[in-house]
Amino acid sequence: MTVGAYFESSSGLTVVEVSGDIGRAWTRSDDWRTDLRATAIVERTMIAINDRPLSLFAGGRYDRIRDELVAEVGLRFAIMQRRDRRTLGTVGR
């Protein structure tokens, strides 16, 4: 079973995303075991230049089968971004 949630502030500058998976998995040592994986991330856009965002993010993920908990913190930016052809030439309309 998979569950997830996505929240975005009214300004669109802050995003929170949470997801989780639970099910049964075959392992060599324990035969069948309940598997649980969860991920959470928070992202805040600090500035955008030519509609390319520069944002800070922090997140974490957990994997029960691997017995692993990982945390991430970083800076995300778009190096190249395709333009939406639907908006080309619509300035001033």
C-alpha cells in the first residue's frame, strides 16, 4: 500500500511532500517480512531568475528492510528548463 501527501503554500514558495509504502517483502534470512519505506521533504524557493528557481531543501527517508535512515539538506536550482510553448508570445495579452 502506498500513501502520500503534497502541500504547497498559497504563494507557491514552500512545498512539503510526504510518502510511505508498506507491504510484505521476501528476505533471505527471515522469509517474509513487513517492509516499510517513508520519505519526507520540505523545499523553500528563495529566489527565481528568469523563472528558474533557486531553493533550499531538507528531507529524510527511512527503509526498514535495509535498516537505514538518511537525511538530506541542500540547494536545488534549474540549469536548463524548457519553456512552455503555450505561453510563448502571450506577453501583454
